[in-house]
Amino acid sequence: MSVFKSIREDFANVKSNDPALHSNIELIFNYPGLWATSFYRVAHKLHNKNFKILSRVISGIAQFLTSIDIHPSAQIGKRFFIDHGVGVVIGETAVIGDDVLIYQQVTLGGVSLSKGKRHPTVENNVVIGAGAKVLGNITIGENSKVGANSVVLKDVPANSTAIGVPAKIIQRGMDRSQLSHNKIPDIDKEIFDYLVKRIAVLEETIKTGNTALMEKEEHELEEIYEAFIKSM
């Protein structure tokens, strides 16, 4: 696919899927992520043709204008969208698939100064929430989601969600068409709820000597604990 065809596809993707867009004028003045991607498409093409200094100049201009830093050597697929955009960093050896959506302050960075693949691979249909840091030569599987402000240091399987610092993997299918950031589970809260309930049952059993209470609550507590373990 040609550079300009890719850029047209990026613009068409925003027009089709962003409910905040009400006119073409807004594309020019209110979508730095879209313009950063367009600059990247040109710089990447030049980089591949060995005009490496010129490609870095173009990426530098794009960074100055949009506050988004995309290395021209990174590989980015079709219909890529950076929503709100400011503060995004995409490293030199990052690989991004098709239909990926990321938000402001996201970093696809490295954890090593060695040569070679040192940045993440993000597969198709992934959503990465605002402020998330995905670091190292790891893979975010297809149709997965990274919660806002999470720090991901390990692979995320397909159809999963990663949340927290460091990120934990939630093995629950998520519908990519529904962002539902407010519905991402809080696994720390879940385990604390479990511990608080178990302590309360133990205290009541010791106080009253009523072991029947323990037996009655044990089954429910075990179900809560098993559900937590399966979510990890």
C-alpha cells in the first residue's frame, strides 16, 4: 500500500469511528495523533529507502508540532489511531499491527541499551489506555487491552486485559468495540475483599465458638478465592 493511501485510510478510520469528530476542520486542528501518524508514514518510507537522516528530520518536526515521538524505523500497520495524542512515545523497534488504538501519554519503550529488538510488539485490535507504559521486547496479543497507567513488562495473551503496576493479566475476553475503561476489574480490591471477609468469619467463629458459621461461609469464600486465582 502506498504512503498516501495509508494516510487516507488513517483519516477515514477517524471519520468512521470517533464520535467526537463533527467536521473536517477538526481533523486539521484537533487531532495531533493523526498528523503524527501521517508524518510517520512519510518518514518511515524515506527510512526504508535509506534516507535515514531526512526521515529523522521529519520525525523531529512531527515531534515539535504534535508532542508525539514516533521513530521512523518503527513498523505500524493499517488504521492506527492515537487519540488525544500528546506525550506518546513509540520506540525504534516497536511493531504495531492493524486497527490499534492508543491514548495520550502511552510509551512503547525499551528496557535495554543493546542493539536488536528491544521494544514491544502490539498485535491487531489492541487498545492501550492513557498513561500506560509497555516496556521491552514483549508481545501484546490480539484483541487485548492495557488499562490506563499500567506498566506492562511481560507478554499479554490474546483476548486478555493487563492492569496495574506491574501489570497483572486478567484472562477475560473483552469486546474491543466497547472501550469500557470503567469496567476493568480491580484485582487488588478483589483479593482484599476476600481477606477482609475471611478475617471477619474467623473472628466471629473465635468469639462465639460457632464452627457452623465457619462451615457455612467457607464454601462462598472458596468460590471467591478460586475466581480470583483464575483471573490471574
